[in-house]
Amino acid sequence: MILQALAGYYQRMAQDNHFDVAPEGFEKKAIPFVIVLDSEGHFVDLLDTREGEGKKKASRIFTVPKGVKKTSGIAANLLWDTTNYVLGIPKNDPHKNEDELHEKAIEQHRAFVKKITDSFVSAGAMVGIRAVLAFCAGDKSAILAHPSWNDLAESGANVTFKLVGDSCLICQRQEIIDILSANSDNGEQSGKAQVCLVSGNEDVPIRLHTAIKGVWGAQSSGANIVSFNLDAFCSYAKEQGMNAPVGQKAEFAYTTALNILLARESRQKLAVGDMTIVFWAEQPTVFEDIFADVFGEPSKENPEQHYAAIRALYSGPESGAQPLEQDYTRFYVLGLAPNAARIAIRFWHAGTVGETARHIKQHFADCAIVHGPNQPEYLSLFRMLVNTAAQGKAENILPNLAGDFMKSILMGTAYPKAALNAVINRLRAEQAKNDQNGKSVPNVTYPRVALIKAILCREARYYHHLQKEVDMALDPDNINIGYRLGRLFAVLEKIQEEASPGINSTIRDRFYGAASGVPVTAFPQLMKLKNHHLSKLENRGRAVNLERMLGDIMSGIDDFPVHLSLQDQGRFAVGYYHQRQEFYKKSDTPGVSQ
């Protein structure tokens, strides 16, 4: 299903003039240097296609014949490759034996020339091929004297050819494209045609699939989704790709589509935790354009783009356009993660634009909670998940959490239980965290409470719980013990803050973990402390109001429980946060923050 959907996306791109997609038998490749030749094969110039400064230099992308699967042996690409193959000159490497490097480079250069002569039987009839072969056989001292040679020699980068006066590469000349396209139809792989598992048509199976590049954390040379590189993976004495026969046309289509989706400039990918997500639709839809902005982190340069994308989910009738929820175009989301020489499939979602948009809207509704005026209305997926990780670092997000959470959003199912456990652990671990100035840093933050509230609401709806769940803002009628104790803790902290203005640390720094987990060990002591704090308040009317507030909350508490369940610890955090937000909204006291 995944490979079929990717192959279908390639066909869509191939038929759409807006996509600059490589034809069958070709691929898009970054080529930093181009050797310019005259018709006799004499060296004319060495063009540097890179743009930018320093390490940020980006090479120009060209359409070139599809590269071979590189292994530990010698395998040359057609009319382009590294300096080892094209020139027979190895990349500078002080850690390896120079003689061995040169000997291997000579063998690689021979393989490069043989690839050309084998692919073009009538090479003498084509000026471009004749020029390349003449250059390979001739003296190369002229290129070694070129000012750009040192950059090429040090990098060992990809290089190809063009004829002087031509606007295209030699490998892009029409007569060469025609020959390569015909060869592609016949197939380069030796073997008997079989039924392709992807297309259902007869085709010669591909033995080694093209590497997929661009997955965050995977090896830079690329990795594979389909791979049989050990005997343990093979069956019935079949070798490598023959264990799951995928025809050459389908293999080219799915790998080309996936590499385009994962390209550096692609707008159809996003990174969440250790996972790279790509998405596409069966037919053109505006949903493709806004999906990454809906889930991605708002750009500092253009944060409005993020919110405009979310608003597009809710627009429709008022703008005269068809609502996204009524769009039945098939929509696909694929989550990928690195796994040694392979790429692991974290999750796969195949639905329609309409149902996917509806589930995303429900996610934002579940996460909606009262917050400060300068805080974002909608939280990105990354911002919520990174608040479950130690030190707030993306690499510390639980390995499978991002994939499971994303899948829950897209399918409208309950959020993973690991998310609630992770965020509760962070609340307890960071209760006494201070900034560089020794000032207490809040642990019960907007993103964390929004995540907790979403998990509790979704769980109640999905599993048909009868008890009342948490709301967006303070709910005085919620009698859940965890929620009530969270409110009580917030009021006790507020009393302490008003009794000792400017205090650096509060009861939250010492007692939050105990109060939210084992209330019976913390609240009796806190209730005694509150009498001391109330006695210090000069404004007796304020003291009476705070005591009345405590009485209202305590009216729903018969006794302090021995411990709270994980869900009730979540409700404790939401109750605490709601009460703090209510103080912030009503407070006229300078310096009192949320």
C-alpha cells in the first residue's frame, strides 16, 4: 500500500507541469562541478555550480542518468560520478595509502569508461559521447591547473560534462535521452520478468533498490525501505530484492517520489522528535500546502503563516470555498525513522483530506485551554512533545512517542498513555528548577497542561468515561479530588506569595511532587503553614477572601488521599494551572505572575 501510493504520486508529478520530476531512467542530483569540453574532447573550463558562502554552499541540482547502487565494489554511474571515476584521481585522504588509492581510482576510471562504451554502441556517431571518451583517454593536465581544481580535489565531489556552447549537460542531450529511455524500457537488470508486487504488471524485478536520502538521523549516503542484505532475511534461496519482486518501473517511481518528498527544499515534510514525516495527496489539494504549517513550529520570521494554516482548517463557507471536511481526496502521511542501514516505518496513515482535517481540528479543540495574552493560541506538535523531554531537548523525546502521538491525531484515537506519564514525570522532576539568576522556573506550563488536558478529554471521550472532565478554564463545580487538590495547592502558594512579596521560591519548589502524588504527606503541613502566612497579610480583607476561597475548595474534600492515580495527578496539574490563571486574570497585585 505504501509503495503503491508513492508510485501513484510519481505518476501525478510526471503528468503535472508544475513538478520538475526526473523522467524514468534519470534522477535529480547535486552536481557541484561541470567539466566543459569542445567537440574534440579538449578541456575548456571547470564550472563551479555552488552558491552561498563557506560550508553553506549549495550545489545546483541537475537531471542525470539514474545512479547505480554503490557497494564496497566498483560500480560506475553513467556520464557523471566522483573524481575517482570520472578522472581516475582519488580524493585527498592523508589517512589512507596513496598508492592504493591511485590504483583503485584507475580501476574505477576504467569502469566509468566501460559504462559509457557499453551503453552507447554507436558512440562515435554522437558528438557528446565522442568528446567525453576523447577527454578520458587524453591528457588531463589542463584541468589540474584550473583555479577551481583544489576545491574539486579536496571534496572528491560529483562532476559531469557539457559541450561548450550548449545550455544542457551532455547527458541531457536529446539523442542520449532517447537511447537511455529505450534502454530503461528493456531494463538493465538481468532476469526473467515477474509479476510486480506494487503494480501487478509483469516487469523485470530490481535486485537493489535505490537509496532513500533525507531521513533525519539516517546515514548521509542513504538507506532503504526494501532491503535483504543478510541471509536471514531471504527465503527459498532467493537473493536480495528477488525475495519481494518489485519491477524496475515501480521501483523507480516510488524511490523517486520519496526522494523528492524528502528533498531539502521540500514543503511536504516535517521533523518531529527522531522522526521525519512526509505527506502527499492523490490529487492536488490546498491541504498539501498547509499541512506542514499546521503541525510545524511557527517561523520566527513569519509566525502568521502557522496561524493562517490553522485558520484555513476552519474556513470554507465564509470564503465561498468548499470546506476541507468535504474533500474526499485520498491523503497519505508516512512517518520514517533511521534504523542502521534501513529506514523504519513508524506509522502510515491513509485516509481522506476531509477526515484528516476533521481529526486535526478535534486535536486543537482538545488542547484548547486558557493561557496568557502573549502565548500562542495553537501549540505545534513539536512544542508539546518537547515539553515531555528532559532538558526540553528534541533528542530526549521518547523514541516512539512522536509517531504514536501523530497517529492518534490523524486517526482521532486516544493519545498514547506514555505521553501522560512522560509529562507528569517532567512536572515532578522540574518542581525546583531555577534559572541563571536563581529565580524559580514554573514547571506547570501552558504546553504541558494543554497536553494533559487533551489526553484526559480524549481518553474520556474514547473510552466513554462518565465522570466530568476538565474544561478550558477554571471549573468550580469540578469535584474530582485531583482537580480540587490542584486548586487548593495554587491558593496556598498564592497566600505565601502575598505574605512574602518577591519571594524567590515557593511551596511549589519543595512540595509539588509530594502534593500531587501522595497528598496525605504534604497537605497537613501546608495547611499549618498557611495560618502563618495569613497572619502576615496586612490587608485583612484580602486574608478573609483567601480563607473563604480555601473553604469553598475544601468543602469538596473529605480527606487527603494516600496517593493519586496518574490521571488524577494530571487533573491536579490542570486544577493548579486553572487556579493560577484565574489569579492572574483577577489580580491587581504588581509582580504576581501566572
